[in-house]
Amino acid sequence: MSYRRMPNLGGINKARVAGVVIAIVIIIFVVIQSVATVQAGYRGVVLYLGAVENRVLGEGLHFVVPFVEQVVQMEVRTQKFQAEASAASKDLQEVHTVIAVNYRIDPQQVNTIYQVLGVNYQDRIISPTIQESVKASVAKFNAEELITKRETAKDVIAQAIRSTLAANNIIVQNVFITDFQFSESFADQIEQKVVALQKFLTEQNNLRTVQVIANQNVIQAEATARSNVAKAEGEAQAINIITQQLRSSPEYLQWQAINRWNGQLPYALGGEGGGGGVPFFQLPTPSTTNSTGIGNVTRS
């Protein structure tokens, strides 16, 4: 009695399942490699076999050729870069400051930036630009001018940074510059000079005040002198008029006395001639009395 061997179907099924699974994994992997997602605030630089393509991917989902094209993401949001800088002024004084730059890269030129500068463009272009701009700009000013013309010096530095970075497709939004710091000895010299200048200005103000007071006194004295002259001239004219009146009319004094009299009679009468105490008129002169108190009759 003979027996026929049945085929081993279990091994075939396992191989097929394994093949299907491998195929699915490959398909998924290929699909994943065919899709590129660019995050918000970034732009995608497409590399074709390592070479930069002339296109930029925006935010969102994009399809690329798997295993051939690669996407590098570059941030285009506003970023901050800060660096310390040292330079020599026009009069060879050492100056230190800190520069902070708010910037963003041009979204349309991220492929050029990647191709020329790479992802580490901050160290390659921004930091050297700050150093060179500070040195070139500070050298145009004396150390004292960096204090007295601080805003002008800061504007010159900021403009130099902006123009240089703009040529490399980097847009500068703000440049912040701290106060310039000098050596301790030079700072002491500046402080002494400022104190001396303030003292000089105070003395000038005091001198101006004294001059103003003196001018006011001169003006007041001149006004008083003019007033006195006018008063004297008026009195002289009045005297001349009175003199002329007396010459032309001797009764002028009596008329003036009548106008000025307050209407009151004196309490006592007397004086030589009888009626000298009563103004404006003469009292009758009494005749000589006899021993009996009766006056003598004047004979004709």
C-alpha cells in the first residue's frame, strides 16, 4: 500500500504573506519619501541629487521625487542675533558696545541663501557684518562725538549693517545698540569735562542775570532822570508864568490865596497895623482911647 505526500501549503502562504508585507512597507516608504511637509514660518529648499533647484516650496504638503529630491527647511520668521563689538574711534580711543539685530531672510531667496551661505548663515555673514560695520562707523567719530552725537553714530552703524545684509538677501528690521563704553581713564576725563562745562554754563547764566539786572537799573535810572528833568522843566515854566503874572498883575498873589483859602479864620488877631491876622482884607485901625475908655473925636 503506497501513500502520496501532500504539498506543504503552509510554507507557501507564509512566503506570500511576507512578500505582501514587504511590498506594502516599500510602498509606504516610497510614499513617505514622495511627500514633503513644510512647517509654518519656513520655506523648503529643494535639492536634486544634492544640487539646489531654482524653486522654493511654501508652507504645507508637497510631492517630490523619492530618493532623488530632498527638501531642506529654512526659517523665514523674524529672528534675533546679538553680538559684542569693539572698535577704535577717530582719536584712537577703544570703544565697546553690544549690537542686537532683528532680521528675517527673504522668503523668495532662501534657495540662494542656502546655496551661498548654508544654514549657518548667522555665523558666516551676520556676525562679521556687525563687527565690520561697527569698526568702519566708529572710526568716523571722535570718542567725544560718540557721546554728544550718539544717535547719529547709531544711525550710521545701523545703516551699514542694513545695506550689507540686504545685499545677501537678509532683511534687517531693527538694530538695537547699547551705550558706547570707554576706558575708565577716558570716562573720568569726559566726566570732568562735563562738570567744567556745566560750571561754565552756570557762570554764564549768572553773568547774564547780573547784566539783565544792571540794564534794568540803568533803564530805571534813566527813566527817573527823565522824570526829574521833565518835573524841573515844568516847575521852571510854572515859575516863569507866575513871574510874568506878577509883573502884569500884582493882585495875582491875592487871587491865588483866595482860591487856596479853606474858609477858616485864625484864632487870634494881631500884628502891627491892626488887621494883619485876617487874610484878604484889612480891619479898621482903632483910634487912641482916653482914660475914660472913649475914643477921641478927630477934629477936622
